[in-house]
Amino acid sequence: MTSSHELYDEVKHFKNILVSFSTGGEGNSDEYLKTRIELLNEASIKDKLPSFIRNCRNLGEFWQFIKLKFPTYQERRLFLKEQFEPVQTYLEELLNHVPVDYSASQVLICIDSVHVQEAWTKAVERRSNDPEGAITAARTLIETVCKFILDETGEPYDINDDLPDLYKKVAQQLNLSPSQHEEQIFKQILGGVNSVVTGLGSLRNKLGDAHGKGKVGIKPSPRHAQLAVNLAGSVATFLIETWEVRAVK
């Protein structure tokens, strides 16, 4: 019997294969056939798999399906993400992972940026054993996501721009600046996101490992790192998903 960990990895790998293939990457027909049959034979997840897996018996049929249904790469990525969400959520609950880890990883690990992927992975992996490094990585994640979005939208930025400056430009591009909204509740929430970003930058300067410490320097604990990483993961995911939605309009 396949373990939950193995099944989770297999589903994630299969989704990544389809994302890559549907956005110009190479496809492996034998791997598609083998993995499709293995997943459909798993009674616990069979009904949670995307319906097109049952209908598309080979890679050629999948290509015809996705090519006709969605003309752009971005639409295909979003569709596959949504289609695999139920089965991955189910398996994630079995594994009892931290919720924000799962939801953020679904977005940040799959985004077409090695720098974003590395920053998120470092932040998650260092929380317990290297809180200072995790806090620094959390701040780096937000900065990297901001630069990624600005690059994708063609919005210029200066190499010396600090995190608040970068976020301000991204917020303007994505219509996330409080000044762009009339409703008070939206102003309040978006202002809170801005405060979180600013706070992460300050926390990194105070508790991260980017600067030397004096004799009475404060040493963060894993709970401080957990807070920083969770906040950074949530904000980064929100920014990427907002950009994705606006990119397909």
C-alpha cells in the first residue's frame, strides 16, 4: 500500500509534469500512462482526482484537451492548480502539515522563479534549527516576489530600492494600495498587509542573521521564526495569486 507521503509526492510530481508539458516543456508518454494508472488505482483519492485524468488516457489526448480549452500558459497553470487542489488538500491534511506551508507551497514552489522557490524553501527548512536564518529568508522571500512581479509587469525599480519601496510599486501595479480603494475595510486590510511587509523588513534587521550582533544582541526563538515565515508565506502567496489573476484578464 502506498504511504500518504509517497502518494502526495506522486500527485505533486504528476501535476508538475502536466504543467510543464502544457506550457511548452517536454512530455513523457510512458510516465504519463504509468502514473495515471497508479493514481486511478488508489481508491482513497480516485474520486478526488481531476476528471480529465480519467478521460485523457494518454498524453496526446491531454494535449488536445488543454490546448483547446485554454490558449495561454497562464490559464493552463491556474486551471491545473485548481483541479489538483482537492486531492492535494486531502493528502496534506493526512500528513498534518502546517496549513500555511501547504497553501503557500502550492503557489511558491510552482512559480517560474528559482529565486522564489529557494527563498521559500530556506525559510521553511530553517525555522526550527536556524531561526535567524529563517527570518532573513522570510524577508528575502517578499523582496524576491516583489522583484519577480515587477519584472513580469515591466515596472522598473532601482537596485537600491528597499523592501517598502518595492512593495509600494507592486501594490500600485496590482491595485493593492489602500489609496486605490474607497471602502474603509479594504483600506484597513491592505494597510495591514503593508505594515506586515514593513515589519518583516525591520524584524530581519533586528533578529535576522544579515547583520552582526553586539554583546547584548537579541536571539530569536523558533516561534519568532515561525511567525515571520508564516506571515511572509501568506503575503507572498497573496501577491502571486493576485498577479496571476490579473495576468489572465
